[in-house]
Amino acid sequence: MSQLPTLSVMEIVSERLLLRRALHDSDREGLIELSTDPEVQAYIGGPRPREEVEKHFDTVMAADAMSRPGNYIVVDNTTNQVVGTLMLARWWTDHPQRVTEDGEELLLGYVLRRGAWGSGYAFEAATAALRAAAEELPDQPVVLVTQTANKRSLKLAARLGFHPTSTFEEYGAEQTLCATRLSTFKN
């Protein structure tokens, strides 16, 4: 099992965005929309019922689950409105798809509200998080997994500098595993 740390900074600021680990009550509607929007959830398991998402949000708020390193709420730094979420955490050490033998990869994941699509926010948020990680953590592989059918996500992965390494079946669909090195994002 990996003993390497995960990104620990509490906030990351980019030109238009703030990535923060703190979850606020005002984030509620934006985060519920993320989980219930059929288009947003099309490649990640489908929308969840609103009541289930509301209950989950209340549980997360009570447990302060966003305080875990690597999980961020992405907000517009002018309006403080939720744009999406971003995670840069350890890849599951028992997952069969790996790019290293010892499982020393970081996993990048992000989900944006539909209204934020096409604005460059995903690229900006991911780049900011990866740059912060490159300053704080040792060089290591970073992976990103997306459904192969999600062409927009694959295009963004390529723009970020990720390269496809393999495909595999999971959750009833073909997934593409992409990888890059953290050092790619060092300033």
C-alpha cells in the first residue's frame, strides 16, 4: 500500500477559479445539480435521485468529508458559485489497472456543472491542482480514467498532457486509462 502523501493545500487559486476543501451550506444546490443532472452524469453512472443526493449532502456536511486531502469544491472566484468538484487523490492500490507495479499513482477526477462546460474551467482547475501537487509532492504518475465513449473528456485529457495507456471494462462500459507524470506540471 502506498505511503505517499496526497495534495494537502486547503485552497488553490487560479485566474477565474478557487478550489477549496471547505464545503459550505451555500454549495448545496450546485452539488445537488451535479449529481442529479442526466447530462453531467451520463458517463459516470447516471443521475441519482434528488432525495438520495440531499441526504448524502447532509451526511457529508455533518462529517466534514471534504476536509480529506485531495477533494475540492471548484467555485467561480468572483461569485463563489459552485462550478464543480475536483479530486486528486491516491489511485486504489487494489485496482487491477495500474501504470506502476507499486501503485504510486495519483488519480485525477473532475465533474463540472453543465453550465460551466465549454468555458475552459475543467482545464483551468485541473492544471491548477496538478501544478500545486507538482510543487508539494514528489514526481510520480498521475492517472485519469474516463469512459472511452466520452470524447470530450478524452480530448481534455490529451490537452492536459495525458496519454492513453490501456482500455478495460468497468461499470458496464469500456474505460480508457490515461497517464502523465506530475513533473510535467512543475513551474
